[in-house]
Amino acid sequence: MWTIFAIVLLLVVGGWLDAQLNWSQVNPKSVKEERR
Amino acid sequence: MIAGHFGLATGVKAGAPRLPLWALLLSTFWLDVIFIFLFAAGIEGLTQIDPAHPSYGGALIHAYYTHSLVGALLIAAITGGIAGLWWGRQGGLVIAAVIFSHWLLDLLVHRPDLPILPGNAGNLPLLGFGLWEYPVFSAALELALVLVGVYLYYRRASQLPAPSGVAPSQQRGRVWLASVGTLLLLLLVLTLDLLSL
């Protein structure tokens, strides 16, 4: 039961923290170029 | 295996950054979500090998629909198709792949209890390499998936430009918070699973 609670917490809190980052500005090409 | 699935999904975010993390996390657990409903309906179930002492990985899972090879592929294809309506064809394919990755990781750790066809039609051999017989190794695998997944997530997030009006130091703080917060939550899931709580 506690594991399920932690999973829900992970989905909600982890998802929220992730949403605070501006992933929409990712440009895959520019990231690849940066790696080169 | 629970945390290992989520660790893998976190790492996938590095290669599919436009997909929200919650969607990847939910996808990697999607077979188990459906399993929970079928479990409640009495269609699927699980048996503790030692009922008096439930332990990490100490169960045989009778999930002959959600965790059959063909069933998992079907669920992945259907869900991926629906997800593609929101996140495009590539996003749908990633979601489908993450859903099916659950079956592949389960194949590593489960004792032979994974059927090939839904309902174990034809009574074909059940699959599972049984890493759960060696809990230290399966726990180490889960921990490795968590650590590598969060590292890949952090590395990709660090490349994000700061939004206008957000100082670079503040952006770094957000990346750290998201990465460390997710890591701590994954470790919490792993710990609780190891303790069978």
C-alpha cells in the first residue's frame, strides 16, 4: 500500500517538477550540434 | 520490479524531451495499472511463494492477459496509437516502446510466469529468467536503472535554455530540484518495494 502511495507521489510530484522546466524550447538539432 | 521500470522511463525522457515525464512514468507502469483493475475483477492475480513472509520479488504473478507477450504488444500498440493523437507519431511510438519495455524488464526478473499468448492459450511454455531468485542482483539492477535514468535526465535538462525572465542560476536550481526530487522519489519507491510495504 505504501509503495502504491509512493508511486502516485512520484507521478504527481515528479511530473510537476518536470513541468517546471521549459522542455518545449528543446531543439533536438541544436542539442546534437552542441554535443558535436 | 517497480523502481527499475520508472528509472528506465526517466532516462527515456532524455531522448524524447517533449514528452512529459508523467506520461513516460505512467507508460512504463501501464501494464501493471491494467493488471490492478483485472486483479480487482478477479481475472488476474498473484500468489506469494511464502505467504507467511511476503518478500521483495517473492510472488508468482498470474497476469495472463496484461503480461502475455502478445497482450503487452497489443496494449502498447493501442495505447501508443492513442498517445500519438496528442504527441505525434514519434511520441506515440516512444510511448508504445516504453509500455513494452515493462514486459522486457519483467522477463528478466520474473520467475517463469509470463505467457506468450493472452490467457496462456495453447499452454505454451511460460517465460521468465528468474532474477528475483537472487534479490541482491535484481535490486542492484533496479538501482542501476534508477541512477542511470536520472543521470541521463539531469544531463539533458542541464542543456535546456533558461526561459526569459529566469536567471541561469535559478534555472540550474530548477534542474537540480527536478533531478534530485525525482531521484529521491524513485529511491523511496525502491526502498518500500524492497521492504514489501
